[in-house]
Amino acid sequence: MPSEQPRRRFLASLGGVASVGVLGAVARSASTADAQRAGRRGSGRAGSVDRGTDTVTPRTTSRSDAVWTETLGTLDDKPIGAVPAHGEGAALLVSPRETDYGLRVVQFLHDGTTDVDARIDAPEWYEGWFVRTDDGYVAVTHASDESRPWILSLGPDGERRWDSYIELGSALEPNSTASGRRPNGGVVVGGGMGEDEDRVAWAVGTDSDGDREWFRTYSFDGFDVHDVSARHDGGYLFVGESRPPSVEGTVPALLATNESGREEWRRTLAGYAEGALRVFPRSGGAAILGEIFDHDRQEVVLSVVDDRGSPVWRRRFEGLAPTDFVPLDEGFAVATRTRLFGTDRIGRRDWDRTFEYEDMQVVTATEEQLFVAGQVDSMSRGGSPEMWAAGVSLPES
């Protein structure tokens, strides 16, 4: 299928940016500098529940600082994930749902030029993830017609290498909800399976050819996996939400495993949020993006925990719905539905960016820019492109 040519719109306002720091992490498994330890620390007991106090940070002055903005796509196109490209710029994985549930990889250079635009056949699917490898990319989807994960290996220019289903044996109605990179070039995929009280979380690890190496299940108070990433000391950290019997509603949940998926410890963080959406392991622990969403109340919750899941510090940001985040050398960049904002290394908010379009879905960091993408309001577009992407200048050190 022929590629579309996105329409590029250069924006003004490239001057003075609040000081935050130069980019340090360029991939999902990258770490940031150690944060100053502040706030309440937990006990670190396996299976314990931590409660903590809130630090609500005020809103800062917002401004547009996009170097370039593109609109692209057609009806119902949706950005799934973004990673630093091999070479210059960022690679974006798109779900073009009007084309038989296929996939699309669009690679943008730092000036907004489209360097790669590849459309790829894929099984019908519900959820998808995008991971950068040493020499290319891996896309993982939950194949709805097969009830099992499907892996697609891509080269550095988005060319298809191979694809494979992950065999889960006799697993009962598994659903895939998260995927991350393994150090050996494979992927780790997590999800849930079973019914009602018998439902459990599961994880599977593959080699670089997509073949299953291990499969584990975890019984953890209705644990729903939302994200997974490799720990710096080996193994993996799964985050999501859990329903402990002693807590009303859901709470963020962390589960740490060794490199073959065997559980090492687990923790829930009651009082911190309703669930954890994303995780970035770091030296000595991890940074976690969570959310509170209750009726008309929505908040971003940014936390750092130590290497046993005990809280180091936490910040809340009112009136925002989080979607993604990425660490920087001196803090974090957090994507929400309506704006991109940044913090210092202990989570204090110190810059905001807004864009011509909203409904931001993903953010990633390259050596020169922050890259974001989202969906355009289709109700008022009249057949115009349904997605947008933008390059944002890095905060100055």
C-alpha cells in the first residue's frame, strides 16, 4: 500500500526554555541519574502495603515549544508507541485500524521529515507495544483471533524480518497487556488469564527468534499487568494495579522477578494512586508513572521506589490524565492528554508545553529532541488526517 505524505507545519517559539537537563535515556530500558532521596521510605517486606502522604505540585506557566508538527493518518489511526530511531529521530508505531488491523511504522527525522513509512500486515489485534532492539525493532500485539501474543521483528528501516506467535500451551483465555525488551534480544510479555477468582497474572520470555524460553504465572490479589521492563540488577519489574482485600478499590502493584521470570518480591502501594501505568528501572530502584481517576478527579502520580519497591518520593499533579513518561538526565518528561510537562530529579514540576492538538498518547526522548504523538479530534476534522506528531526542543542544561 502506498505511503501517505504527512503535512508538516513549522511552529514558532524556539527560545528560552526552563532549565531541566540534557537527555540521558534513549530507550525504554535506559536509566536516569540517581534521585535525591526524600520523603517517607517503606519497610520493603514482601507482600506488604505502604501508605504515604501526598505532595501536590502547582501548575507552571505553559507555552508551545514545538520545533515541528505533522498531521498524518486516516480514520481511527492511533499512536501505539514511540522509541528513538536507529540513526536520527524517532520511530512511531501506528495502528491503522481501517486496514484490516495492520501496523504502520513511521520514522521521523529531527526536522519532521518522514524518513520511513512502512505499512505491515498483522493479525487482528487489540493491544500493541513497540520495543527498540540493538539492530532494529520489535512489535508485539495481542492477537485477538488466536488469544496469544504475536511478535513482529523489524529491521532499522522498518523492513519486516520475521513474525511468530508465542505459544502459551493450555493457558486459559490469556490476554496480553504489556511487553518489554530482554537483554538477550528477545521480549518479555505479561498479561492475565483465567476467570474470576481463579484469574492470575502471567509472563513469558522469548529469545531473539521469538521462541519461548520460559512461562510463569503469579497469584497476586487480582494483579493486572500494565507495563514491564528489565531491571538493572537482572530480572524484570512488572507494574500495574492490584485489589488487596484490605484496601477499597485498586492500588499500584509491583512484582519483581529474576531473569527467568521467577518471582523475587511483590509490593502494593496503597494511598499512592489507583494504578501504575509505566515503569523505568534505574540504578537502585525504579521510576513509576501512576494515575488517580475517580469520576471528575484525575491526577498524575510520579513516584520513585528503591530496589525493593519501598517508596523514596512521590509527587501528584492535579487535573491531568497521564499517558506516558520518559526520564531525562535531570528529571522526567510526562505526557498527559492535554500537555507535556517536565520535572526536576525529585519530581518538582518546572516546565510545561502545550500543542496545537491534544489527546497526547506517547513520548520518547532522542539525543536532540523530545518526540510526542497523539490523535486529532476527529469530530471536527471532516476527513482530515487523524493523528499528529511533534518534535520538542530539549530543555537547556
